[in-house]
Amino acid sequence: MTTLRHGAQAPARWQLFACGLALLASCLLAASAGALVSNLPPLFSAALTPDPAARLPAPTRYLYRGTHTTVMPGIEAPLRTRLETTVPAELGDVLTFYRTELGKLGWQQKPDGAVIAADHAQLAFASPLGPAALELARKGGSTSVHLVQKNAEAATRANVLPEPDQAKLVFSNISGTDAVLTIDARTVRRTAGAHAVSLDLAPGRYSYELRVPDRSATTNVLTIAAGDAWELTVGRDGDAWPPLQLY
């Protein structure tokens, strides 16, 4: 028998035997740990779950989120609700999330015009409130989401619902002087304090001009699609506001 004293060195064969025991123990421990880990649920899941606090369906996991509504005086419900969010997930996973969650709400995807590619997707829906659209775009390691839902009943009450296959343009003047809009070879004059006026337009791209006395004319281009309603407004100070999509 060999007795080890403090500071003494064990023979080589004992060192090899001890190393062998240590290696065997580590292998058994690793095997046990591996079996244990394989039976545990993952700590972090890649699945997207809906946020119950979101006004429109949105995942709980996001980098940015903003919800925007368009309202009219006297109309409680928004005419249009838009969700913009950026989700740190693959486009395919985000698309699956929205198809599932929107389906739960009774949204029906329209087969016409659907575009699904590796880096972007565009889908149209019929929602219980009115037309809706989903756009996804892959950006770096995340997916941007643009989701819009229109409220046909609210637009009807506000008198801005376009005719079928047409668009509507509302011209408002809240300044203290006259204002003149020229668009589509038409000239529309609104005196100070007059009610807004609406124009029916075919879908397309339109150049327009807004004029008020003692100011330079404001010119711009507006692209409108069938079913859209936009507003052009001359503000209280006489400046032309940027075009606003109402519906």
C-alpha cells in the first residue's frame, strides 16, 4: 500500500487511475444532465403571442409600436385605425401570427392581389368593420408591420365614404380668409367659415394647388386609390396642411 503524505507525489499509475475515475464521473454527470435538459421546456420561445392591450392585433415582443386613428367631430368611432410596429422575428413567423390572430377576429383574406415574397408581403382583408390591409417588410433582423382597418359605418356617418371604385377628397378651410383648390381641372373656392366640401375622383395621381390671398401658392401631388378618402385643409394661419387620409 502506498500512503500519500502532505507534499508527496503519487506514482504515475495512481495519477492515471485517478484521472480515469474523474473522466468517468464527468461523463456520467454530463449524460444525466443531458437527459434532464432534454425533458425541460425551452426557457425562451420563438413563438409570437398576442398582446391583449393592443388595439389591433400585435405581438407582445416588439422593437417599436404606434397606433394612429383618424376621427371626425361628432363621430365617436375612428374612421381609420393604423398599427405600425417592428417585430424581431422572421417575416414568415409574423405572417403566420397575423393570419391566425386576424382569423380569430373574423377577418377574411381576399385572394385577389395577395403578394408574398421572402422580404415582403401584402394582403387585403374584409374585416367586420370594413376593408383592411396588412403589409410586412423584412428589415435587417426584424419585420416591419403596417396594419390598417377602416370603419365603413363611421365613414358613412361622416359622409366621406367613397362610391364603389371611386375615391373621395374633402376640402376644408378653417382660416379667416378665402381659399381656392385647383385639382383635376376643377377649381373649388371656400370662403372663411364655410363648411367642408367633398369631391369624387377616380383613382389616380393628381397634382393640386392651394391658394390664399397674400401667400404663395402651395402645390403638391396626391395619389389616391379606390375606396380611399383624403382631406386637404387650409389651417387657421393660412398654411396648407399635408394631405390626411381619412378613410
